[in-house]
Amino acid sequence: MSSPYGPILTGVGLLQNGKLSDAARAKYVSEVLALLATGNGNGKGGSPSTKIFNSLVALPPTAGPSIFNVTTLKSEPLFWFDPDPLAAMRATLLVDKTKTPIWNAIFPDLLYTSTAEALDANGSTPLFPLFDVSVAFPNLKGFPIALPDLAVESNVLPPPQLLIKLASLGIQLSIPTPPIPPIPPALPNFMPPALPGVTLPGLPALALPNLLIGLIKLPFDLIVQLVAPPSVSLVIDLISFKFDAVVNLAMNIIVELLADLIQALPKLLIASILIYVKDVVAMVCTVLVGLLTGAGGALTKSVAAATGLI
């Protein structure tokens, strides 16, 4: 039986024994390639597995400023870009670490892996008896949900008999402890894969390291803004697959991080960041539900699946 206090992202299958699974890493790379190949028209590009793009919400919500794209050699929106004609060639590069060692070192191996592993917080249960009982009774079909909003918002504690019964099941109504950001590692110099006949502009020396450090901090900044104090309305939104608030907060931070780089960003970097943001939103939504209703139950797994995280 899954524990409501076990690691949340391990519980939904993104990690194995606290480490990012090979399948999850490969999924990130494949979704970057899918976004390059399909483009991100109206914020809804990517492959069918990229659910938060093509079936839930536009990501990002706005197209962004127009820039001269160094791959297609024409102006287009920064975020809602057209398909990349060189995506097929680039696909053979990105999946081979020996051909694109720096991109692999920065994005899948450093940025995505360190973020997922640091976000694998243990579940908590301040709202457990009111929401997901499947963490304690996994054989139940579905998950019974009761919504005594007034009692929770008024800080009315459960009756002593219920607390005793929960304790006998190993359940304590614990206040969530948000995960701690990893220490930013040393970053290698980033250069996109060489493209025949295309000269890439130089990237500002300090802007890219600051961007990557900001991306590593992104999910933890979101959690701090969203999780305290525990909110019934937040859980209701997430289990109803309403992720707009999290997406909008994330993109506001991303736009600020990109301010010094917008005119020098190759499409590969944009696609890599957008897929990372998509997965950060998915991880944060999943972790928030696990922090409030317990890990390993039907709620956390349903949110992870709905966002395309797993």
C-alpha cells in the first residue's frame, strides 16, 4: 500500500528510488523534438502526450514578442513559433549525448533531473480526511470527495474520534513541508547544435547562467506562493484540472528571466524551456496535491496524468 507520507513524484512513477527514471528523461527529450517539429501555434503544439499544450491550456498564454528566428530566418512570435524545418536533423543530434553533450548536460541531465529529484517531497495530509482516502484504502474504486469548505476555511478540527481512527491507520494531519531548492551547480557554456549555413548570435555572458538558475528556482517559487496556507479551493481547482493559475504564475517568472535574452534565443532553447515549464507546472500541481491530501493516491496520480507528466 502506498504511504500518504511517501515521496510524491516517486509515487506517481516519474522517479524510481528517488532518481529520475530513464523513461522520464527520454520523454522530456522526445517532447522537445515534437515541439520543434510541430511548432507551437496558438500555444498548443507538441505531441499528443504533451497534454498541457494541446488539450488543456495554451502555454504560454500569449504569443510573446516577434523576433527574427535564426533557424527559419524570418520573424515570428517568440513562444508561438512555426514548425522547425530542421527538426528531423536535430532529432538525431539531441538523442545522442556524444553529438550534443552540452545541451544534454544542461537540459535533461542538469535542469530537468535536478528539478524533478528536488521536488520529490514527502506527502502531507492537512486535508486528508476531507479528500483522498484512496491513499489509505487503495482497493477503493475512484476516490470519494467531500467538500466541507466552511469547516476547513474556519479551521474546525476533526472530532477526536476521527483523529484516533486516523492515527490507528498511521495518518497524522501534518502541515506540509515544501521541498528545498537544490544548490545551483556549475553551468557549462551553452552552445546549440551547429546548423549548416546558420550563424547564431552570441548570448550575453551572464544572462544565460542567470536564466538557468532562475529556471531551477522556478518550481520552488511557485510552491511558496501557492501552498501557504493550505487552501481547499486550490485543491478543488487542481483536481478539476484547472491549471491556469499555476501556468500564469510560471510564465510571468519566465518572461522576466528571458528579458535580456529575447533577441538572441535559438528555437531549440525556446522549445527546451517551454517543455521544461510544462513539466514544472505538472510537477508543481502534482506535488501540491500530494502535500495537501497525501502521496500515492488517486488524486496525485490523476493530476500527474492530466498534465502529461506521466
